[in-house]
Amino acid sequence: MTVSPDGRHVYAASEGDDALGVFGRDAATGELTFVQAVNYGPGMPNLLDPHCVTISPDGAHVYVAAYYALVIFGRDAATGELAFVGSVRDGLAGVDGLYGACSVTVSPDGAHVYAAGENDDALAVFGPDGDTGEPTFVQVVTQDASARFCDS
């Protein structure tokens, strides 16, 4: 789960429900109000088993590490609502390292996105493509089984 940089919204990944929940946040009390649910299904095939969610430092994009993909949403700063931007999937278009994606983060300058794939024992590196937030695959860094990423 993550809180938007402006503190107005909370985003939570739900593995069991194959969903991403969006909540408004009252800064004074910390109370949450339901805003939106984005669910795996016909319009969102790569949101299977979402494990981790993070937001870009500028608050414009939300990134979700799902079972074999990185899913990207544009964020409406006023409402917190999300709009699907795109996704990249392990094994397609040269992308590697996302099998069992379990963690995702964005560099402080917003220039790169890093995702860990537990089943690949790898870190996948992406560079966002301009203002869209859709990532471009840069590289995969693999690790031997003695030092696994995302161990539970």
C-alpha cells in the first residue's frame, strides 16, 4: 500500500481479490473513504495477483507489480481515480524479470521504475516514456538462488 505524495489518497493492492483499491484520506483524522476499485478481468488482464503498489514522486502515475506484469495507471490528483495507461508483461517484447513480480518502486527523480520478480530472481529496470508513464524496458539484473529477491 502507498499514500500519494500530497497525502490525499491511499492505494492498496489486494492479491486475493486481484484488485487495486483507491481511498480518499482525511489528513486530520487519517480516516479513509472508498473512491474506486480496479479489478482483474477483460479490461484489465495483467492485474492478476497484484502484490505491490507505488506512486511516482510527482503523483501523476501509479505502478502495480502483478504476478507477471507491471501495470501503469494515470492518477487524477483531485479525485485520486486511476485510468489505465498500459502494462508490460514478462516474456513479451523483450521484457524479462517480472515473473512473480512482488515489489515495485520509482526513483526519487521519477526517471526509472524498478520491479523485483521473485520467480525470476531478478530486478527489471524501466525508463518511463515521456509524460505517459508507460515504461520502456532497460535491463534485467539476475541473482542466483542463494540471494533471492522478495523472499517471504
